[in-house]
Amino acid sequence: MGAVLHEAAERTKRRGLIIVISDLIDNEEAIASGLGHFRHNNHEVIVFHTMDPAELEFPYDRLTRFKDMEGAGRVVANPKSLRRRYLSRINKFTDQVKRDCFERRISYELCDTSKPYDRFLAAYLDKRSRIF
């Protein structure tokens, strides 16, 4: 995704508003660099970081088959033994993405995919209208 962001930043010549809606599951440094490229070119950037509630809460409590959404892998595991480590990693990941956005003056919103996308867009626009 980082390479795609860099390419898009190079192709987008006129200053504008860039909206990224993604789960951001990729190399964190490459994504931060790509988003920063837009900011370097004086674009305003908004990131809607989409995550499923199960990714954030890890609600599993019995033997579960997990499927790799980016590939073909599958694993059966006892989630009770994974929960603490998984939640620690996912929290570090989202915290790092937030920090990367903050450092680059990029608006960041964590969005729950169980809710219709128009809700988080409307909530963001409402919040933004009160700021400006």
C-alpha cells in the first residue's frame, strides 16, 4: 500500500483533500511514508482506519479456525491462549498508526466496520464543521 500511496501522491498535482479508507494492514513505515508524501505536497489527508469489532475485541472463547484474509492460510487455535498477546499487538499497531498520522498532521479516525460507512463519514464531517 505504501508504494501505491507514493505513486498516487506523485500523480496528484493539484492540491486537494485526500481520503484514505483502509484497514492499513501493511508495512507501517511504508504507509506512514506514503501518507506523508501527500502532506509534503500540501494535500489535506484524512485516514479512516477500518477495523472489524472482532479485530479490536478478540471475542473468541473456544477452539476457533482463523483464516488469513490476505492469503490462503488457516490455523486452528485456542483463542484464550492468544488473546492477551493479540490485543497487545493490535493496540500497539493502532497506536502507532495514530502517532504516525498525528506527527504528519493527518486526520485519523478509527472506524467500526459493523456500522454503515455513511455514519462514520457523517460523524467526521459533523466534528470537522465544529472545528472550522
